[in-house]
Amino acid sequence: MKKDNTTMRAFKQYNSYNPKYFPLFFLHTIFRNVSFYYSLWMSAEIVSGIYEGLEMRELYVLTAAALAGILLIRSLSAILDRQVETALEILEIHEAEAFYRKTLGLDYDKMENPHIRQIRSKIDENKRINSYGVVNMRYSVETLMDCLVNLAFSASLFAEMLSAMAVVPFSRTALILLAGLVTSIAAGIFFRIRGGKKGTLFWDSIGRKMMDENRILQGFHPSGTDNRIYRQQPLIDCLYEKCNREHKKAFMDTAHKIFCFIVVPGSVFSWLTKGFSYLIVCCYSTLGAFPVGSVIKYVGYMERMTESIQTLLGIFGSFQENEKFLADYLNFFDIENDMYQGSLAVEKRSDKQFEISFRNVSLRYQGSSDFALKNISLNLRSGERVAVVGMNGSGKTTFVKLLCRLYDPTEGEIIMNDFNIRKYDYRQYLNLFSVVFQDYNLLAVPLGNNISCDASWDKEKAEGLLEEVGFGKRYREMPKGLETPIYRNFDTDGVEISGGEAQKIALARALYRDTPFIILDEPTAALDPIAEAEIYAKFDEIAGDKTTIYISHRLSSCRLCDRILVFHEGRIVQSGTHRELLADDTGKYYEMWHAQAQYYA
């Protein structure tokens, strides 16, 4: 990506979220400036009329024209202002949607990649802390439009003033005043550009410091119960106070530097410019170049013009300094998926006969030197019940992610019905699986939508499944049935559900999809052992001829399974039935079973 294309590329992408916004803003800017210049012009005419002794009737006409014109212009400007606000809201909604679509559209391994997550987080933090990135770019573009409109209006008044001044002989005093004006404008531009660069560096440094501290502060939010039981508030207060002191010192240092390098020089030369503008206009007014009322008009215009010139030149520096933040923004959207999507159609089989084989499969996560899984070889037979057990970090969930092709193996291959699963159409292959992950998620939408994962649902099927997974009693208490919103994020009539109830809904969702493979990755962690045993017993009946894989730390589900796979440190160390594995008193399964059984004996 070429550096000189960064701002333009970012602007094109940002503008695409709502192409109406910037044209509307430009039109609004025109009306806003017309209001200022019209007021300035009419004020000059009225003052000149009073000075020249116009009749009261003529002065009333001028005043009425001024008020009517200002009312009309400001009314149109107010209408446009509302349109601009609405257009900006639409733009920001579409931008957020673009981020979500990009994030959800990434290969799963990229979604979990810490580097990519850091880029996404950095974009948000820059936007929130110091408005760098596309927000800064939008401000700069808006300011650029305002400057250009101001200069366009000023050009006509400048030509008018020069033509009036040309009839008066050029004097030495006028030359000195003009030289002072040009010098003050040039100095103001120099300090504006210099100050803008320094200001960007100052705010960039404090922004980076705050990003680091914000990450630390994210760990300072205990639960309400912990806070009360352990009286953690003094500790939290101490940690916050430390960060607040550092923030305060950084802000004070930055504010001092900005005051010295930006505010003071800018104010000095701004007042000098105004002073020389007044002196030049007053000098030519006393010489009879233009009426006394024009002093208001020309001084106001010159002040606005010089500010616009200084701001305009400073904007280009702002664009340049902001490019590194826009680069992060574009880099996120430039991330390309590299997982092969496949093209082979998955055979539609009513008998659900899909057999999957792992052949020396190993996986090493990006950025890690160790293998999460190593040399996994096994066959999953159609309709089989398989339990996957092991200690935390043994590779159970990683095995499921490979099976569902959320990741591709680092080594080895996975075969389904004689073909490498990479050859199958990716979307069709995913449609073979219903999974309840450890970190499953329900949406704050009606219960029926949560079960069907669609805009509509089969009422009879959904209600039957809720009954079968043990949610029937709670469901009958819901007055709106499947229309009942889950949670109250968007609807005050929503219902709050417990962790166990949420897991039952997630189980019903998995069954509703009616796929050949069902995988339960510790789906009953929030249930008590008795409820868990009941769920597994019912689920075994409901699953029918589907291939079912259970992952659980509790080993109660293992009795229902045809085969048990014992994972340890990324390898399969045992495989067999519950009876076979329990007979090996030196095995890992025996150790795990008796470690739990002693508490239930």
C-alpha cells in the first residue's frame, strides 16, 4: 500500500458507508457561511446608511431585508443540519456493520489470532482516546470544506476591497501596515503547521500511554460478590489512583506543551493579524476609499480569510500525521482469508452415513512453538457415540475445531468418505455439524429465533425439542411462548434465564438443525450431576442414528458411549469402552474415574 494513497483509500471506503453525507455537509457548510457573510454585508450597509443619513424608511427596509434573509438562510441551514446529523448516524451504523461483517467473515484462525485482535482493538482505542483514524480524517475533510467555502466567499469581497483601495494613492503607512499584515499571517501559518505537528505527536504519545493503562485497568473489575466478601475496594481504589496520577501528569505535561507551542504563538499572531487588518481598513476608510460601514465588512472578512488560510495549510499536516492511524484501519480490512473453501459437493445422504478419519493429524497454533495436538489418528464411525475426556489443556476442544474445520491441520489430513475434507465445499461441510461449544452464545432475540437460527421457525418441532431437553416447565411459564425475547437488552418484556436454562436452549438449537454429527463440548457445566445425567440419558434417545461426540470433565456420559477417547498433553493415550478402560488400573481414565467417584461413593 503506497503511503500517498492511504488517506484517499480510507476516505473512499469511509465515504462508501453513506455517499450522501459529505455532499450534504458541504451544502450545509455553504448555507452556514452564507449566513455569516450575509449578516456581515447587511450590517455594513445599515451602518453606512446611518452614517450617510438615509431616511428611516430606507433603514427599516434594510433592517427588514437583513432579518428576513437571515431567517430564511438559518431556517434552511437548520433543515440541512438535521439531514447532516441523520446522514452521519447512518454512516456510523454502516461502518460498524462493515467491521462486524469483516470480523465474522474472517477465517476462524484469524479471528483468534492475537495480532489481528490487537489491530482491531488499536483502531477502537485510537478512536476513543484521541479521535485519530477515520474520525480525525472526517473532521479534517469537514474543516477543509469549510475553509474552501470561506475562501470562495472571501475572494469576492477581496476583489471588491482591492478595487476600492486602488482609487486611493498608495502611502508609506499603508505599505508598513500591509507588510505587518503579511508577516503576521506568514508567522501564524508557520506556527499553526508547526503546532499542529507537535500537537499530533503530543496527543499520540498520551494516547499510547492511555492504551497501555486501559489494558491494565480492564483487570481491575471484580464481581460485586468478590468485592463485598473480600473488601477489595481499597485495593481497587489504590490501583485506580495510581493510574489516575499517571494520567493526570501526562495530561498536565501535554497541556503545558500545547499551551507553550500552540496556544500562545497562535493567539499572539492571530491578534496581530486582526490588529493590522483593522488598521489597514480604517486607514483606507479615512482616506475615503470606502464607507465607514465597510470597516465591519472588510475586517470581518479578512479575519475569516486569514484564519481559513492558516487552518487550510495546517490541515495537510493533519492528514499526513493521521496516515499511520488510517493504515491500521485499512490493514484490518485488507486481511485476506487463505483457508481453501473447496468445491466438492457434500453428498446428501438420508442414511447419514458419513465416516471421518484423522490420519496423523497435528496442529500448532500460529505464534506457538508447541503442538496443541500431535499425531492424532482415529476413525469416527457413522452413528457412533464417542466420549472425549482429558484434563484441561489436553486438546479436546482443539480436536473438535479440527473436526469442524474451523482450523486446518498443520500436519496430516482428515478424510471423510474417501476425500480430504479440504476438498468439500466449506459451507456444505459445516452444515454437517451441530455443536454446543463451551463458550456458546444466545442472542437477545425471541426464543424461537434462538432455536432455529433463522427469521422463522417450526413451532411444533421447537416446542417438542424444548420439552425433550428439560426446558418444558420453564417454557410453559413464558406468556409469549416462542415469541418471548431472551434477555432484556432490547425489550423490557424479555426474560432473564439461568446458565443451566441457557444450556438447555443451546442443546435444543443443536438438535433443531438435524445434522449427521452432534458435538457437545461440556454443554452441561452449569447443571448439577443429577440434571446432567438426565440430560445425557434423554439426549442419547433423541440423537437416534446421528454420530454424537460428548466432551465433559464429568465422566457420567461415558457409560452411554460406544467408545471413549482419552486425551493427554495433545495426544490420544487411551481408547476403548468404559469397562475396558476401567479395567486398566494404570491408565489415565482409571485415575480420572476414581478421582471423581470417591466423592459420589
